[in-house]
Amino acid sequence: PLGATTASRKKQKMDGGSPMQISTPNEDPVPRVLQDAIGVNLAVDVEGAPGHLQQGLQQIIGSHNVAYFAQTSSAQAEHVWSVQFEHTEDVASGTFDVRSVTGQVPQITVRYNRTIDAFRALGQVLTAARAAEVAALTNPSALQTPDFTISESAQFETLALMIDCSRNGVLNVNSVRAMLRNMALMGYTMLQLYTEDTYKVEGEPFFGYLRGGYTHDELRAIDDYAFAMGIEVVACIQTLGHLGQMLQWPRYAGLRDTNEVILSRAPETYAFLEKLIKAASAPLRSKRIHIGMDEAYGVGEGRFRGLYGQVEGTAIFVEHLGR
């Protein structure tokens, strides 16, 4: 898993040949251009790119776990493609096109509208570089004279990924950043970190106690990192069920309906939920929030019934949603 420390392993080829080395994420890979006879380096013009792209490009070029990017001087690379970006309103939102022009140093130009589309296009240029390397096995000129065009139009305005950060280990910030880099190259526009009680709430030390939750500063750092690549980070929390980790503590006994469900209708419940919503959303730029109310099994069947009488579960759910 991302962020985990694992040892290198050796796997025997199926044909019984020599073992194949498998590199793990914690190792520093040898630059690919030094170990392969055939290789492409992408020299991305960061300084010449539109200002809203520069930070995100630096994040990917400096940290991405592929060796296609020319880190410093491209003199050591046998084959270099120069990549430039052009922001234009002439292409629709969600659309980009990529053009290659051959020369002493092949020029790749990306024309785009949305920030995220520029990074999706860069991911496609990476794909083209790999395809050229494969083609060069039979046609060496494929690397020096790339000839391709790429054009895409997104079919959906939003392409989102939700990561469960409430079970087992909470994904650390560096691992979230690695995930965001991959998301940008694939064109994802939104990240939701699913956090039941794994975020910090001021004045509530038993909320997420010993669960490794995200601090305000960590969520802000994640949001800044994503924003530089055109990705929106949206808070994703629970406001009815799935709160057993919190409700197990005596501190929250007065908010308990069942072991997993918070007590609807009680005024103190909604004061508490307001604190949760503010804590989860305050570090983020987005004005959207996912307020989960799924799998509230047994709602109204615990302390609620003793306090307010028997009420049909759907009615409680709708009333709670209205609050």
C-alpha cells in the first residue's frame, strides 16, 4: 500500500529464467535514462507555463514515481521531447488537444481550458512516450520524430475518487499527495477523504481518540496540493450512522441512540453535528460537503424510543435530514 514500508522481493519468471527484481515504493529508482538503451525524457517548460499550472507541474515533475521527466539537465538523455502548455478559451471546458512537431528537439504543445485537463493531457503524453519506446524496438526513428495528435472531451463534468480513511490505517499526507499526482494525470477532478471520526475537532479530544485523524493543518496542506493540480477536495463525513467509534466513549453517551447511530431530535446532537461540519470543511476551499447518513441501522430503536416514543424509521431519517 502507499506509504507502507516493504522489502524488495524477487519473483521467478514463468519460464524458469533468471529472477526479476521488483522495485518497491520506498526505494529510490535508478533514473530510467541511465539504465535503458532506449528512453524518452520529457523536458516540461514549467517557467513558460501559465502561472496557474506552475506549482502543480513542479509537484509532479519533482515527485512523481516515473523517470520520464528531465529533472535537471537533459544533456544525459538521448531523446528529449519538449512539452509546452497553452491555456485557451478556444477549446471547451473538459477538452484538450496535444500536437507534436518534429525537429532537433521535438516540441509537444498542449492546448487546454480547465487546469485538470492540462494534467490529464500530460498523462497522455507520458503514454505516448511509452508507446514510442515500444515502437522504437522495430523503428528507432519513433523516438526522435514523434508524430501524433491527441484530443479528448470529458463526458462528465466531475470525476471523483473517495478514499476510505476510517478503517485500518489513515492514509498519511505524503501518500495522499502521491495519490493526487496520479489522479491529476488521469484527469480526476475531485477527491473525497471518507472520515467518520478521523479528523480533529477543537474541544473534542475523544472524537477520533487514538485513531490518527487529520489535523486542520494537514487537511489544509492536502487541499493546497490538490488545488495546484485542479482537483477539488470535498469533506466526506457521517452525521447519523457509522459513528460507533465515537459513541463508544462515555463522553458521548448522551448523544447515543444505538451503538452506531447518533440520537436524532435532541438539540445537543445538532449543536455537536455543527461542530463536526465546521471542523471538516473549514480547512478546504470547496463549498461542498458530503454528509453521510447511510446504513443507520436501528435508528429510533435505542434511546430515542425511550425519550420520544416509537416513531417510524423513515420519518426520523427525513426529520433528521431536514435539521
